[in-house]
Amino acid sequence: METSRREHEAIMRDKQISMEKSKDQIRNFMGISQFNEIYKFLTYYRSYNDLDEQQLYDDLKELSGGNKRLLSEFFKLDGIVFQEILQTS
């Protein structure tokens, strides 16, 4: 049982490291200012249980200014924020 617990902790630690690396890559692509703005936006949006996914998509699309690569990075960051919120729940 102890081994299973240690394995679980190692998996969670690896997952956290992987998310942090992904956040760093996204931050490098967006720049610190835009990253912080979008991260706060997503954290705020994802903190509500009655989240309107379509509205979130529309807002991110507008914030990206039609830049598909940037929109893709927004969605990657959204996935990370979603996972972070699940881990803290």
C-alpha cells in the first residue's frame, strides 16, 4: 500500500512538472503580460460551476484577435488551468 501511495505521489509530481514546463512554453510564446492576463481570465472563468463553454470560446477567440496559433495557446493554457482547479478541489 505504501508503494502505491509513493507511486501516486511520483505521478502527481511528474504531472505538476509537466504542467509547469507547458506553462513556461506558453508564457514564452505569449509574453509575460499577456500570459498573466489570460491566466487570470481563465482562472476566474473556470472558478464558476455554471461556466458557459461557448461564451468562453467566443471570448478567447476575440482576445486572440483571430490569430489561430495564439488561440491554440489559449486553449492549452485553459487545459492547464482546468487541471489546476481540479487538483485543488
